[in-house]
Amino acid sequence: MRHNKKSLKMNMQKDHAAALLRNLATSIILYEKVTTTASRAKRVQPIVENLITAAKTKDIMNAIRQINETVFDKNAGKKLMEVLKERYKERDGGYTRIIKTGFRSGDAAPTVSIQLV
């Protein structure tokens, strides 16, 4: 039974799903706008929000460790600590926005654009 299990399933193995979400989070941080499916965007949004919140904390070393164990690219970590930390200094949350863009031509999956505000 699936009572009280509210997480979205992505119909793939756990390791593959984790790597996909880490890659997607890295791309969102680097490029600030990514087009993907709606379910993937909903799954990656809290990850990106937590990374930005971690970058804003006062304990810099733990923030760097937490960021580097999540993102795959060192440039994404640098961008979080230098650029995005200052941009969202006054903002308490809601760093990302999801905008519906239509349907994918191959399988008619709903696509969205997830971007940093």
C-alpha cells in the first residue's frame, strides 16, 4: 500500500533518478533556465532551492561541502557561492519559477521551463 507516500515517482532506478536530478540541478544553476518535463521540474525544484539556501548560510565550509556533494560541476558551486548568494540575499525563498510551455512532440509529455527568479 502507498498510504502517505507523496513523493513523485519517475519510473526508473533510484541511482539513475538521483544522477538525473543532480545533472538537472547543475544545469539550472549554470544556465538559469532549463526546459524539461513537468514531473522532473517538480522533483528538482526543492533541490535547487535547498542549494541556494545552503549557500546563504553563515557557515561557509559546510555550505561548500553540501553544494559539492550535490552538483557535478565546480563552476556551479562557484556561481552559487559568488553570484546567486548575493542575488538572493534579501529573498527568503521561492528562488525558482516553473512555466508551462506545451507538450513534447514525441510522446506528448507536458513540458515546462524551470528558471531562477
